[in-house]
Amino acid sequence: MSNDDTKDMVETVDVSPRDPDLPQVPGGDVFRQLLHQAVRVADMANSQAMRMALDFAKVYEREQGVRAQFENQLKQMTLMEKQATRYAEDLAGMLRSERERRQELERALEQERIASEELRRTGLQGISHLLLAATIKDRTTGTHLQRVRRYVEAIAERLGLQSALVEEFGYSSVMHDVGKIHTPDHILQAEHHLSDAEFDVIKQHCIDGETMLGEARFFETARGIAREHHERWDGKGYPDGKKGEEISLAARIVSVADVFDALTSKRPYKDAWSAQAGLEAIEKAAGERFDPEVVAAFVALSSEGIVEKIRSEVAAGSTAQSESRAT
């Protein structure tokens, strides 16, 4: 029986006419009350059931929405995972390639190091041969070159140059006069002041030295020294008339060391100057013939006794060599 049917029945009972002649059935009112209560309870039950059904529908709808969002997020996460996997694979490939390139570079650098060391050994052997030829040409050349090299290295250190550059300047300096191999003996060992024509021949040793040293990278600094060591700070030198910092630093250093040693050494055309007189001449020519900074470094070395120490050590080594040959 539906709710509507129940209500109809109750209303029928309530409005039905009573026969006054009929006896009243005891408990009739109670029945109606119970019936009304039953209808109200049914209504309440139906309302509650309806609310529960609506609430369930809303919950179900929300759950379906959450599920859809979850599935969408899951799809996105799956897609991101695939992309991350591809990126990781690409990155791993790049790292492998980079590692391989690095290994190739390390191998190339090692080969370059070996080649450079071989070039250095070959270059030093070439220097030895050139020095031997120069020494045979002029017996005073050997000790002169040793002193010049030591002076050059000491000046370069005083100027704060890196050790590799100090060494390069040192071994390159001994070739500054290598072009004199081509200079005729009667001019090279002349005991008189040279004529202008003879001096022009002497000047040629700068160009000859540069040419003799060829084009090898190892001799790049030595070529600059050979050509430029007679250039002057004021631009009045030869062969190119360079001035100031147009002249390579190595050549500017060698110029000071070479002139000081030439002044303080005996030559066929002059006696040796004292170390003090040679130093004063160098100081006086600072800013004209020589780089003032190089001169200041050399003066500092002299005041510390390093110049005299070099002179003494080279002389002692020369004496020992002479005694060794004699025995």
C-alpha cells in the first residue's frame, strides 16, 4: 500500500458519517490515532530514505569526479614518467659521448705533451750544436753565453715571470749571437774600432741569427731575441729601429745582460771594466738604451750580490772544465 492510499483510507475513516443509532465501537479513536501515527512514520521514513538517496547520489557524484581527476593525474604522471625516462636516456647518451670526447681529448693532450717534450729535447740538442759551433768560432763565447743566460734567468725571476717562461728566456738567450757564425773572423776578432762598413757587417748577425733559427715553434722566442737584442728603448737601435715595448720583453732583458757582460769582459779591442763601472753604465742608459724596469731589476740583483755570485760560479765552472780537459 502506498502513502497516498494510506492517506485516502484515513481520510475516508475520518469523514465517514456515523449512524447515531449504531452503537459506538470501543477503541475506534485509538485505531485512527495509530493509523495517523503509522502514516507519519511512513512519511518520515520515506523522507529520510529520499534524503539518504540524494546524499548518496551526491557522494557518488563526488567520488566519480575524484576518480576522474585521479585517472587524469595518473595519465599525466605516466606521461611525465615516460618523458623523464627519455630525458634520462638522452642524458646518459650525452654523458657517454662527453666521456668519450674527454678521453679523446686526454689522449690528444698526452700526445701533445709527448710531442712537445720531444720538440723541446730536439730544440735543446739544436742549441747545443749551435753553441758548439759558436764556441769553436770564438773561445770566449762559451762563458759569455753562460753568464748571459744566468743573468737573464735571474732578471726574469725578479720581474715575477712564471718558471716556464724564465727557463724559455734562459735557453733562448744563449742564441742571441748565433748569427755571428756568418761574420768573418777578421771583423769578429778585430782589435781596432770597426769602420762603418765593418759595423754594417756586424749588424747583419741579427738578421742572420733569426734566419738560422728557422721557423720551428720552439725557437720563436730565440728568433725574437736574435733579431731584437740590439734594439734600443729610445728607438735608435738596429736592425728595425723598434722602441719601447715594441721590442719583446725577452730581447729587452737579454740586451741588459749582454751589454753588461760585454762591458765587464775582456775583448780583443778593450780591457774588461769593473762590475761597478759596468753597472753604472747600465743605470745611466736606463730609459734611453734599456728598459728602465729591466735595469731596476738588474740593479736590485747586483745589490743583493747575485750578479757577482753568477760571475764567480761561471768562472769556477770554466776553470774546472779547463783542468778536466788538461788531465
